[in-house]
Amino acid sequence: AVSVPDVGSAGAFIRAHLAAASPLPPITVRNWMKEVIWFNVFVVTATPLLSIYGLCTTVFRPKTAMLCVAYYLWNMLGITAGYHRLWSHRSYNARLPLQYFLAVAGVGAVQGSIRWWSRHHRAHHRYTDTDLDPYGAHLGLWWSHLGWMLVKPRIKLAPVDIKDLQNNVVVRWQHRWFFPLTFVFGLVLPASIAGWFWDDWRGGIFFAGFLRLTCVHHSVFCVNSLAHWLGETTFDDKHSPRDHLLTAIITLGEGYHNFHHQFPMDYRNAVKWYQWDPTKWFIAFCSYTGLASHLRKFPDVEIQRSLLTMQLKTLNEKRNSIPWPVPSDELPVINWQSFQSEAHQRPLVLISGFIHDVGEFMDQHPGGRKLLETHVGKDATSSFFGGVYDHSNAAHNLLATMRVGALQGGLELLHETAVPPCSKLQIVRWS
Amino acid sequence: AVSVPDVGSAGAFIRAHLAAASPLPPITVRNWMKEVIWFNVFVVTATPLLSIYGLCTTVFRPKTAMLCVAYYLWNMLGITAGYHRLWSHRSYNARLPLQYFLAVAGVGAVQGSIRWWSRHHRAHHRYTDTDLDPYGAHLGLWWSHLGWMLVKPRIKLAPVDIKDLQNNVVVRWQHRWFFPLTFVFGLVLPASIAGWFWDDWRGGIFFAGFLRLTCVHHSVFCVNSLAHWLGETTFDDKHSPRDHLLTAIITLGEGYHNFHHQFPMDYRNAVKWYQWDPTKWFIAFCSYTGLASHLRKFPDVEIQRSLLTMQLKTLNEKRNSIPWPVPSDELPVINWQSFQSEAHQRPLVLISGFIHDVGEFMDQHPGGRKLLETHVGKDATSSFFGGVYDHSNAAHNLLATMRVGALQGGLELLHETAVPPCSKLQIVRWS
Ligand code: HEM
Ligand code: HEM
Ligand SMILES: [Fe+2]
Ligand SMILES: [Fe+2]
Ligand SMILES: [Fe+2]
Ligand SMILES: [Fe+2]
């Protein structure tokens, strides 16, 4: 019953789902009018256009500007600390006041209810880079940034477990009242603050409303586009997510996305203290106040393992890109007799059981031509290793590149000195 | 005649020399008056003391300050580009005008003739960190910075080849006239410039003379002390030399000393364009003007090899410092029958031929407790590898830490999936 496991099944579930899904047709010049979700198109085009109109016609007052920044940060936290790390990934527990604070902050970002957002996000993690990934990170920057939400989903959303969200009172409340809530907190409230307190209704609508919202939208969208495109695959290169400071700055810390996809239930996106992850700092602060608890961390040793595995992989690629001394068993075996007679033709020196042609090196030898000449046809091992001069590791490595043969009988016991320092540690692949 | 080479000889030459050398006795409270080289002690104590006296009693005029800096740089170049890279290491060829320029620049640094300096320096390279190293890098910062030149050499200077220097007209000339030259260019000339051109004789003597000389001395001494103590062993850790930006700044670029000891005949000390090596830039400029030629470089591939070897070594140390999954042949082999009966006691899951205890992980599983429960006592290989969910490499690594046994017959053909991603590349040591 149990023998060699069947990995032909990798992706079996995905293939089965795709086969049963009857995807919608590709979008063409003919059908796009029918396939587009007009409401979404309207929102993402109207907000930037109205922002620009505002910038051209309205004075941007300092107080309103400060409101924009504060409101932007609040909305962003709603998405990053709330929608994303709390509800999509359950990376910590939050008390009800904090949940309401985050639910309302997130609703003002105008990008769907927690329930809708987290369901898609969980599918994105579960099916990253496959055709079941709703954001389609593998389909290019434009599609993953915006395109995917402007047309009807081509493939029915694959199953993900959202029972926890269905049972959560805050999530249920926010989903039920989503449209009024998003209108009030996405536009009415910020506009009214500027209008009411410093009588800047126009600025409130255009800047605190539309301009701030445009920024929130595209900052968050960058997690799906930029974070799957720009930066390093620090912990794993199986999938597209990448770590980059720039994305982190744009997204309150969500830019260490390679880490995040590898350790999605970790409340941190950045592990190092000096990396930019204000969302993590916010959650840690909430935990300090008691509003958050059970902050989840992936075991540190697993994080180290992933990191070192990638570093080893990178190093191995670099090592493979330059030549290394020929392995001893690929060299011709030469007997003492032929070594002696060949040494009359060209300057051959025996060191550590290997025969070296030092012809081209003679005049470049820092120890001088003479010392080499006197050892032609002889064993210079002990001279080379300290009898005359204890050569550096670099000299030893260089020596190995001059090998032309192995002396018969000289290598029966492969000695320490026969292995150049550059070959003492080897990277081998399991196979 | 030729079999396994004899490396008992590493250091044979050094041991033989030491045995025959009859070293002077260690310095004690009793004998130090006799062992000290009073002239050297006088020079290195008088210069800083006179500098301080000058600073307390004399106005430091801007013009004199600029002269100090210019003269300092000129002396430093004399030592770094001249004494060191040209004459000690023959790392390039210089035409006579450049040689005289450097010989005179160096003589003003008041640290012996080219011949004396280079002979010691060659011995330092040849016998680094041994008792034949005249600077004694292994004897601590104070000794290598200054101590070694204040007492009679404890051990007769070991032989080094300086035939090239004995044949060089500039070196011979400078050695012959060393004392008058060093007095004129080390003190008289800089003092006279300030005195003659802007009537600052006192400033000329105390600042352009003594203060500048103190700085030149200790900058150069840092190459023997700081550069063997502070920084990274980027290319080799067999010996004490280290690479550090700070030392490079103090010494016109000689601070990449690990590189330099590994590749001493390279005219560069820093290989990267963004590293601070003004001496290299000066030599390159001289080559552009035709005053220098035959700039020597060690083959780039050898530099890469050394670098990668050290990186691999560092990575290996990091890898050895954290735990890794138990190798499969160290696990107990369990047959199907015992697996079944034990699975009634504790939650055992079979994946890739290994039996895992998932007890502690059940409640932390991001995919939920249920999915694990339903696989207790069963083979979950294909579910784990995509049948239900295609787990990340981190999940795969984590899984390997839960191994408690290998199923009998389940591993006859060790399959790809049985090796966690963190173990796919291994570092092995030649032995
Ligand atoms: C083909 C074989 C050899 C190679 C590739 C080689 C390479 C080198 C290199 C790269 C150096 C510079 C210092 C260092 O990196 O350690 C050096 C220095 C030296 N080599 Fe060799 N060497 C070879 C054979 C020998 C032999 C057979 C002798 C002696 C019999 C010898 C004697 C010396 C000495 C005395 C120095 C020191 C020069 C000095 O700093 O004064 N070398 N060699
Ligand atoms: C002891 C063995 C297992 C370990 C160590 C493990 C570990 C993990 C980890 C770390 C994740 C987070 C995502 C990732 O890193 O890929 C995860 C998610 C998941 N696991 Fe497992 N798992 C195990 C067994 C299983 C089994 C046997 C199944 C299915 C029968 C399963 C189904 C899932 C599913 C469906 C998810 C996705 C949850 C979601 O994102 O919606 N796991 N598992
Ligand atoms: Fe992602
Ligand atoms: Fe996520
Ligand atoms: Fe040194
Ligand atoms: Fe040197």
C-alpha cells in the first residue's frame, strides 16, 4: 500500500477544479463591454480624475493635507493590520474594540468588505501563481494591480475555508452594512471633518476624499503587483513574491512579501528590527496595551533554515558560474618514467601527487623563476608547503589550475594537501 | 620516491631558521635600557610632543593647514604607491621621474629608506603571523603598531630576496643619502615653504613639520596594527589580515589588507570600484599618463574563488549553528503493523515514507486541525503535495522536523519528496 509516494498529484486539486470550472472566455474587442464590471471601473477611474480636477481648481490647505495623511494611514492600517494580518491570516487575536476600529478603518479604504477581501486573499495564498490565483500574479503587473478586478472573474473562485469569518460578529456586521459604511467612511466623514472644522468643503471632498482614496487604493494594489515583481526571493524562490524596501514603504510594511508568502500566519512581514514594518509595530503596540494577543510567529529556526537554503542556492549558482580545478579522477595518470621524460620537453613540477605545467607561470611567480626551474622534474611538495615557503591558499588554488596529470601511485592515499582550499568545502545536490 | 607528500614540512624553514637564530632575550625591567633603540624612541616621542607644544602655543593658519594636508598626502603616496606597492611588491613598473617623485615623497615620511622598509615588508608577507614576522602581527596591536621598531629586533631578519632593490638606481641613491634626505624632506622643506611663502616659520616647523609627520607615522603604522585586527577576512582566514573601510580611509586605501595579503602582487588593494583605494586610482592615473606600466592583477577568477570559498565557509558555520532534520538513516524503521497500532496512541501521519508525530502541531496547522485528524494512520503524501494543497517549502521543512520513524519498505527508492527543500543542497567537507 505504501511505497514511493505519488507526486504526480502536485496540482491535482487545481487541475480538477479547472477542468470542472468552465472558465469565462478570454476578453476580446467584441465581448469586453459585456465582461467589464462597470461599477469597479467607475470607482477606479472617477477617484483619480476627480483628484486631478481638485488639484487644478482647489487650494490644498495645510490642515487638509494633514488630514489626508492621517486618514490615509488609518485606512492603510485597517487593510494591513485588519483585513490582511488579522482576518485573512489570523496572525493574532484582537479584542472587539480593536476589531471595530480596524473594520471601520478598512471600510474607508473602499475595497470591499472584510469577507470579500479575505476570501480572495486566502485563495491568492493557496493558489499563488496558478490559474486559481484570483489576483493572477503570474499574469503580469497590470493584471495583478488592477485588471483582475475590472472584469468578471474568469474562473469561479476556488474553495477556501472562511468559516471563522462567517462566525465573526464584526465581519458579519461590516459585510451586511458595507455600502452605507464605505460611503460614509470613504467619503462623507473625511470631507465633513475638513468642512466642519476649518470650512474646507471642497478640499475635504477632493483631497481628503478622492485624492487620499486614490493613494490608499494604489498603495494596497502594489502588494499584489509590485510585491510579486520587484526585489529578492530571500526565503524561497518557488513562487513570485519578493522582498523590497520600496514596496514596504508604499504599503506600511507589506513589502517583505517573500517572507509573508512563506510564513503567512506570522504577524510580522519583516523579521529584522531595522526593516520597515509599521504594521508589525502597530500590532506589537496593541499587544502591549492588551487589545491584541496571541501574536503568532513561525519558529525562528525554520525562518533561518529557509534563509540559509536560499543563500546556499545563490552561492551555488555563483560557484557554478566560474571554473573550478579539474577533479583528480578526470586527469590522466602518468607514471614516473613518462613524467621524467616529458619534463625535458616542458617544465613539469610534481606537487602533492599531481603533475603541473608551470611554463606560463614561471615569469610571474612572485618567488622568482629560479625556484621553479630548480624543481622541474622533481617533487616540490614540501618546498611548496613550507619547506621553503608556506604558500597562501590563493597560491594553492592557482597551483591546482596548472594540473596536467596525476602521478601513478602518488594518489593512492589522497592527502589533505592534494585538495586545494577552494575545494575543501563542496556543495552537493541531493539526487 | 613519490607517494603521499610530507606536509610535516609546513613551517620547516621557519623552525630551522628559528633554531639557528639565537634570538635576543625577552625584554624585562632589567635589560630594556640596553635593548631599546634610543634614536627611534626619540623620533616617535619627540614628534607628537612637539606637535602638542605647537598646538598650545602657535596659531594654526589656514594656509599652513592646507600645506599640512597636501604634504601629508604626498608622503602617504610615497609610502603606499612607492615603498609598498612599487618597491616591496613590484606590482607595476614606474619610469624614473615617477620613481624619484615617490622616493622623495616617501623619504619625507621619515620611516627608513626604501631598501630597509621593503626588506622588512617582504619578510612580513613571507612570514606573516610567525615569529619571523618582523612586525609581529600575532603579538598584539601595540607591538605591531610601534613596539617592534623601538627595540633591537629580537630575531635576526629572515632571508628575503631584495636583489631587484639592490640593482635599482633610485633605491640605491635614496638609501645612500637617506639621513640628509629625510631631514630635508621630512622637516626643512615643509617648514621652509610655510616660512618663505607666508612667513609662518613656527607653524611650518610645528604643524607642517612635526604634526604632519606624526599623522603620517601613525597612519602608516595602522597598516601593521589595525589592518591585522579590525574587519573581515573576506578572502582567506588562514592569517590575521583583515579588510575594513576605516583602515582604508586612514591609509589611502591600504585597509583592504586581507585582499592584499592574499594577492600581494596586485597593484590594487580594493577590487570593487566603490571601495576606497586612492593609491590604486593614483597608479591607474600614472599608467594613463605613461609614467607607470605593467600594472599587475591577479586573475579575477582566482579572486572569485577565494571569495566564494570564504562565503561558503561562513554559510557552513551558520548552517552548523542551527538544527537540521535528522538524516533518514538515523530514524527507527517501523513496519506498517506497528505504525497502525501506534497511531491509536498518538497522531501519526505518513508522508513520503516517513512517519510524523503531528500532535503538537495540530492546533497550529494553518489548514486546520480537521485535515490532519482525517489523515492519522494514513498516507497523506499526495494530499500534502498538492492533492489537497501544495504546501510551501517552509511547510515541507517543518514537516521533516516532526519525523519519528521511517516506514519499512517505504524508502527503498528515496524519492524527491522525501528530502525537505532545506536539505536538497548540502555542504560537504572533503576528508
Ligand atoms: C607552480 C607552483 C607554484 C605556484 C603556483 C606558486 C605561487 C606563488 C604565489 C602566488 C606566491 C605569492 C605569495 C603567496 O600567494 O603565497 C608565491 C611566493 C613564493 N613562492 Fe611560490 N609558487 C609555486 C612554486 C614554488 C616553489 C616550488 C617554491 C620553492 C621552491 C616557491 C617559493 C616561493 C617563495 C619563496 C615565495 C615568496 C616570495 C616572497 O614573498 O619573497 N614557489 N608563490
Ligand atoms: C504535519 C503535516 C503538515 C504540515 C507541517 C502542514 C503545514 C502547513 C503550513 C505551514 C501551512 C501554511 C501554508 C504553507 O506554508 O504552505 C499549511 C496550510 C495548509 N495545509 Fe497543511 N500541513 C500538514 C498537513 C496537511 C495535510 C495532510 C493537509 C490536507 C489533507 C493539509 C492541508 C492544508 C491546507 C488546505 C492548507 C491551506 C490553508 C489555507 O491557506 O487556506 N495540510 N499547512
Ligand atoms: Fe501575494
Ligand atoms: Fe497575505
Ligand atoms: Fe600586513
Ligand atoms: Fe604588503
